[in-house]
Amino acid sequence: MPLKVVFGLLFVISVWGSSFPVAKLALAEISPLGLATLRFTLASFIFVPVVWLSTKRSGTKLPQPDGRDFLLFNFLGLLGVTTYFMVQYTAVSLTTASNAGLLIAIAPLFVTLFSAFCLGERLTARKLLGIGVAMLGVAAVISRGTFHFSFGERSLAGDLLMILNAFCWALFSILGKQVMRRYPPLVATFYITVLGTFWFYPLALPRGVLQAALRLSPAGWWAVAFLGAFCSVGGYYFWYWGLSQVEASRVAVFQYLQPLVSLVLSALMLGEQVKPATLGGGLLIIAGVIAVARAPAGSCRPAATTAARTSNKY
């Protein structure tokens, strides 16, 4: 793999790994809905010149979706941006950033299950073993190693929402598979981002998002700018650039580093304690996901490849 691609993908993983602690800092000043709305409003404005320059450089015109694709892009935006990030930021406001960064890593497992039950991909014994190992890691993380669960705790509610978040991302990945084949990934991400941003406003405006924006401190605006410019635009741009340079299966390997980056940065930026149970559970999650991703594929595209091509979860 060329060194420039390695550095580009490491930049992406560093940015995406920091998204959870940065969001946690911003959520001290603004609601989950407000943060998601401001982040993707900024990202939508930045995406316009990025996509324009990309199409100009390639000598092509921006593909215009027809009525059916426009409806599909709206649905994907509502699911993969509006709903997804409202759930994610609500979860991060309730649990730790390190737990959030670890639990979102199970999303490819849901892709595997969707592929098996809906698309006919074979669910092998190795994949089932990997899913079992990862689920053991999830139980260790959300119970803090005790394997006892108190459903009245805020942190457990946040952890369960992160699992729901992973499920939403997997559903988005499967449903977006066909449209990602008909449109360049950057163009598809642009349409999904802009339309998903639109769907925030019927909820956000009555809840005073504009007033909340005016009350943000400089640090709060730095967090919004970082999430919008680097995580939503810069990260996706370099991720898809990496996919254009090497095989998706090789790019997908870098995703396994993201939970560990989140764990380290959550400790450095927020002072979160990394307990042995959290670290051990995180390693089990990563091991399980790798086992599933490396298992022989069935009749459909492997889950790791699907996950890499629709990476939209940070």
C-alpha cells in the first residue's frame, strides 16, 4: 500500500476516533439535536465546493438523481444522518465517550446478520463464533466487567442506544448499497448529508437551535467546526480517496484501529478512566469483528467490504 494512502487513512482514523470525545465536550453546552444540526449544516456548506471541485477535476457533471433516487436519498439521509446522529449524540450524552467509540465498532456484525437474513450471504461457523466473541466484549464493556446490568442507570441507557446506533448504521449500509453503486461515493454522501441536514430543522427550529448556537462558547464552536469540517467532510473525502487507490478489504483494516484511538483520546481529552474490563471488552469486540470480516464470503459481497464503502458512522 502506498505510504501516502497509509498516512491519509491514519489521518481519517485519528479524526473519526476523536469524534466521540469532541462531541462529549460540545454536549456540555448544547443538546444532542442542536449539535447534530449545527454539525451537518456546516458540513453541507463545505461539501458544496468540495463536490464541485471533485467533479470539475474529473471532467464530469454532477449526477442529478431522478425521482426514485431522490426519494431514496431522502430516506437514507433521514436514517443515516438525522436519526443516526440524534441517537448517537443522545447516547454520548449519557455514557462515556470511550464506551461509545467501542460499541459502534459492532456495526459490521449487524451488516453480516442483515446480509445473511436478507441477502442470502452464508452465515458460517466462523462468523457465528466472531459474533459471539464480540457480544461477550459488548457485555463486558456495558457492565464494566461485572456482567450485572442495572437498567435504571444513565450509562447503561447510553450504551444500549449506541448498540441501536450500530444497528441503524448497518441498516443504512445495506439499504445504501445499490445507490452507492450508481453514484460516486462522494456524490452520494453529499446528497445524503444535505438531505439529512434538511430533516433536522423541523425538529430543531421549534426547540431553539438558533438561540442555542448564539450561546455557544468559542470552545463549543471549535467542536462543531471540527466535527463538521474534519469528521463529516475531510474524513469522508480521504476515506473515499483511499478506496479509490487500493482494495476496499485493505482499507477496511484501518477501521479496526478506530475504537482504540477513541479509547486513548477519551482518556487524554476527558480524563476518562480506562478500566481493565473496558479494555478487555474492547479487544474482544475488535477480535470478533475481525474474525467475522476475515471469514470466507458467501454469495454476496463480504460485510467488511460493504462496511468500508459506506463508512458513515463518525
